[in-house]
Amino acid sequence: MNRIIVDGSCIGSREEFFEALRQQIGADLLIGSSLDALYDVLTSLTVHTVIEIHDETDLAAVLGDYWKKVLWMLNDCLDENENLELETV
């Protein structure tokens, strides 16, 4: 099982959000900083992977309405890929 941790208390911008993901997913898999690119990567994972969101309130404050788009995309990924799981801590 893989675990991707997104710590909202450490993210200050959309770029930092994608960089945190890129460091854990792998730069060779997540090319670009778009929800489409992230969706493609997450829906293609073949190993059980938990995305763990810490301090979601901080993320929402920093990313604003973009955070809602991220959540919609993550929910679409969960519907598409049974190997994916989302936890908020």
C-alpha cells in the first residue's frame, strides 16, 4: 500500500500543492500542474493508495475555490479507481 500525505499546514500556494504531490507520486508520473494531469495519474494507479489530507481547513483557505475543484476531481478518481482511498485527518 502507498500513502500520499497532503499537509495543508505546509502548503501556501497551488504550486506548492502540486509540488507536494509530485514529490510523493513521482515527477516522472505527474507532469504538469493541472487537475487533468493529476486525474490521469490517480486513475491509473494499480497499487492500493491512500491519499491522506491533513489540515483541510488550511488547504481550503489557501486554495480557495480551487480546493472545491480538487475535491470534485478526487471524488471522480475514487469512483474510477478502486485502488484509491481518501482520508481526511
